[in-house]
Amino acid sequence: MRLDVLTIFPEYLEPLNVSLVGKARARGQLDVQVHDLRAWARDRHHTVDDTPYGGGPGMVMKTEPWGEALDTTLADGYENGAHDPVLVVPTPSGRPFTQECAVALSARPWLIFTPARYEGIDRRVMDEYATRLPVHEVSIGDYVLAGGEAAVLVVTEAVVRLLPGVLGNAESHRDDSFAPGAMADLLEGPVYTKPPEWRGREIPEVLLSGHHGRIARWRRDEALRRTSAHRPDLIERCDPSALDKKDRETLSILGWAPGPDGRFWRRPDAVEE
Ligand code: JDH
């Protein structure tokens, strides 16, 4: 896979040299090219922003540097055998970036990221490139960042770990692969390792019992408890046919009751756990 990143802060992308993504690059599984957008600014101040038409606060990134940068990057990629590029544009007004998006992008041979700053990029740039290649405008969550670079790091890590041979077999995609829509039906419960006692804290006894059935049941209950507390929306959305008798019992203790359609509702008087 080839990745190009066009940014006014190339040093912000240094983490792409480290860990999972850095190792994938070193192994030749990934070709990452980070470009300084200012290299395509024409004036001696390397200006990439200007005031917004219609007035209002902040600045908007100019069309011309992005146009030149994208034309050059596309030409260079094609000359070097890259094909079927996708433009990935982080923006607070994008579609939510999910595991499903990561899986789809991981099947593409060439991703071009355009992380912006200021108030974003003049609309005409993406309107223009959308006539030549798929443009995915994505948001990594409901909070406001100062620019798109952190989102590029997030998307890249989520995508690259899905590439064949990047994750070792031991840590291979367990729960993220079986549920296409959401990441998984439920959040994971707590995990433990050695030593068996730390600062007076012991391991839940069931995990030392060697009783696989009881361990699986305990993990499931802990997953339900954590999901109920942190992501009640996942319980509300849960397909009732995915819940067994003991799941229903546990949910009832956690304050959930089945509605007329079988889906679960939080009883209004339930105490949070
Ligand atoms: C790319 C510039 C900063 C901040 C306007 C939007 C009020 C516009 N999940 C995510 N959050 N933020 C980004 C992101 C932010 C970016 C850029 C991505 C480029 N910025 C910026 C504020 C506004 N603002 C929110 N409204 C509620 C108006 C740009 C992101 C991603 N991915």
C-alpha cells in the first residue's frame, strides 16, 4: 500500500516512523510519503491561507497550493506504478470514521491524505478532485481538533494494522473481524496477567479455576457490565437474538428490561453500576 500525506506540518507525521506503522514501512509492506504543502506555494511567504469569502472568523486554505500538490502527487504515484488512489480528507463535517471504513480503506492500494489547518480547505478543491477519484471526507469523533494531522495518524494506524502480515498471528484481529458494522457487539471486560497478587490486589478467582465454561460466562458478564456503564447505546442497539438467558438475567440486574420488540431499554429507576 502507498500512502501520501500533504500537510503544512510534516513533522507532525513523525509517529508514522514508529511502532506498527514504522515497522510495516521498514518491512516494505507500506510506502509512506509525507509532503510539505508549502513547497507548492508560489509567493515568497509560502502563503497557503486567505480570508473567507462572505466574512467570518479564521482563514481558509487556498485552492492553488492544494491543486499543484495533488496534481504532482498523483502524477508521481502513477509514474511509480501506484493505481486507484482514494483521497481521505479529515474534517469535522465528515462521515464518522469507523472500523467498517478502516476495513474498506485497507483493501485500497493507494491513499492520499490531505490534513488541513485553519477553517479547512476551499470547497472547490474537493469538488474538483471528486471528478477524478473517490473522495472520503471523514471525522474521527465529536470533538474539535485544531487540524487534520492527528486524524491522519488515527486512520493510518486503524488501516495499516489490517494489512496482511502487519499484525503478528498472536495479536491478530479477533473481535474486530467478526462484526462488520460496529467494532464488536460489546465492549471487552478487564484483563489480567502476572503477578497473581499486586499491592494486595488479587486476580478474580474464576480466572484461576481452569473452568473454561465459567470463565467464558464471567467474561461475558463483565463485558455486559462495562458496556452498560460506558456504551448504553450498544445495549439498546443489540440484536436480542444475540443474547442468551444468562445475558438477559445479567442485563436485568444492571437495570435493563426487554421492550415489546425484544430490544432492551434501561429502566428509568435503574441504579448505575
Ligand atoms: C480537519 C482544520 C480545525 C476547527 C469549525 C467545526 C463548529 C473547522 N474529529 C475531528 N475534529 N476536528 C477535526 C478536524 C479539524 C480541522 C481540520 C479535521 C482542519 N480543523 C477546525 C473548527 C472548525 N467548527 C465544529 N463546529 C462544531 C465550527 C476546522 C476532526 C477530524 N477528522
